[in-house]
Amino acid sequence: MVRLSVMYPTTAGSTFDWNYYLGPHLVVARQLLSPRGLVRIEVDRGIGAFPPGTPSHYHAIGHLYFETMLELDVALAATAPELIADQRKYYSGESVVQVSEVVPV
């Protein structure tokens, strides 16, 4: 299984609209990606960092899971421009993207 993680750093002056992200954006993401192999979506809401009391480094991290790298590549090739354009509606900064292999432990 592979995971695409989109991280939204809490840089100076950045804003993040949780209502839009958890509502309309996730609807769009599911509509575009589910027919292309999306297995599930998970969302992390940043609440802090280490040491205790340190503000979170990220507003949010969204995780999109696919069975294979090929499915992820095909899905992104077909949908990335739409998803990136929609991102501007809820986040004012520059996101960071990582693709990972999910390692069972």
C-alpha cells in the first residue's frame, strides 16, 4: 500500500479553513479519486509538538491511501490540477507532499 501525505505547515501568516477542508474539499477529493483507486482518507489536525507546549508545525496533514504506486500515479495525473486549485480555497501557504510505502509492523 502507498500513501500520499499532504502537509500544511503553520508558517507565519498562513491560514487554514477547516470547515472548507473537511467539507467541500474532501467531497471533491473523494469524487475525483475514489473511482481511481483511493482506498481511504485520514486527516491529522495539528494540536502541538515536542516539547509539550510547543505549537504544532502543521495545521493539518491529509493522508490518501492507494493499493499501488501505479494507481496513485494514474489518479494524480488525472486530478492533480483540480485538487491543487481547490487547495487555494482553504490554505494560504505552500503545502508539502510526500509519497510513502506503508510498512506493516
